[in-house]
Amino acid sequence: RDTVMSPTHSDSSVNTCALSLCSIMANVSIYDFTVETLQGCTVPLGNYRGKVLLIVNVATF
């Protein structure tokens, strides 16, 4: 889903795409995202504004 690039990547179109993504994401807050609970419900992270969040990325296949 995501593309991982090394800083020495020579394909300028990929680098341009990454820069475009960075400029888009610069205006996005963690509170703009939603997550799925273990029960399958969708919860906006904005519900937790003003609270301490611990976000753990657990990747499974």
C-alpha cells in the first residue's frame, strides 16, 4: 500500500509523488483519521482530542 523509498532513489517521478504526498499530509492531523476497534466499529481519533494517545502499529498478514 505504501511505497518506501531510499533517499538516493533516482526516479524523479517517484520523488515528485512523495513530495506531493508530503504537502498533502502537512495539512492533516492525527485527529483527522479513523480507526477500527477490535469489535469492528469505526471510531474517529478526534474523539480523543486533548487526551494522551499511544498508537501501536501491529502489522499482520
